[in-house]
Amino acid sequence: MAYDTELADRIRELLSTERGVEEKTMFGGLAFLINGNMSVAVSSKGGLMVRVPPEDTARLLDRDHVEPMIMSGRETRGWLRVQAEGLRTRRQLSPWVTRGVEYAKSLPAKQR
């Protein structure tokens, strides 16, 4: 399954004033990097992958449409998967994008 191009366009719109944004196709989806650090990604499995502070992972799993990010059969702390149903409106999408961007900005920039 290809990633949701409409969701990618909505994220681009939210990031239009942000500096240091780069897009990269990864894992069949489209990742949005800030200063070389992944912030959010439109998943090829649907929905959005969001990077969060690892210590916030468990607390954020209590929200509707949010589940743990599983890679190679293991839960990945610091990453969440938000189902498409929880991203239908700008009001739903924007806080997740902001959360991912703010965390990525808090990390040291990666050298290119």
C-alpha cells in the first residue's frame, strides 16, 4: 500500500513556515525531517507515525486512535502510530505534527 498523498499534502501545509524541513521516502512512506531528525511520517500502513519524547510514550497511548509503534515485532519507545481516523481534521492533525516537530527540533542537528 502506498502512503496517503493527501495526508502528506496536509502536513506540508502545516510545515510551510518551518525551517530545516526535508522530505524522504522511507519504509514505503514519506518522512518529514527537521534538521535531519525524523519528526513525523505518513505511513504506508495508513495513518501517521509521530516521534515523541520516549518518557511521554506511555501517557500518550491513552489517547483515541493512538497505538504503539511496532518495528520488528517490538514496541518502539519514542514513536507512536496515530490511525487515520484520528487525523481527519486540521484540529486533529496539527497537534501531532507540532509534537513531532518540537521533539525533532530539540535534538542535535544531523550532519549531512
